Amino acid sequence: MASGVERAVSGIEGVGGEAVDVGELGRELSRALSGLVPHDGFMLSGLDPSPGSAAS
């Protein structure tokens, strides 16, 4: 039987390639982690591949 962490990792692994947009990515990651980390929202942040450049 898979642990909660293993189920969450399994749910997260496929999300990145299947998400259509950032909102869907956030919702799916939130859903996959909901059993492990109680939360009521999400915030996604990223960096531009160029060193020090913030992405928006």
C-alpha cells in the first residue's frame, strides 16, 4: 500500500506535462498535496532562466 507521500508524488509527477495553463497547474498541485498539507490556496512563483531576472 502506498503512503500518502508516495500518492502525492505520483499525482504531482504527471501534472506538469498535462496542465494547460498556470491556473490549472496550481489547482492540480493543490489537489495532489491536499491530503498531506492542509491549505486553502496556492501561490506559484518562478524565475527567468537568466540569472536574477524575476519572471512575471
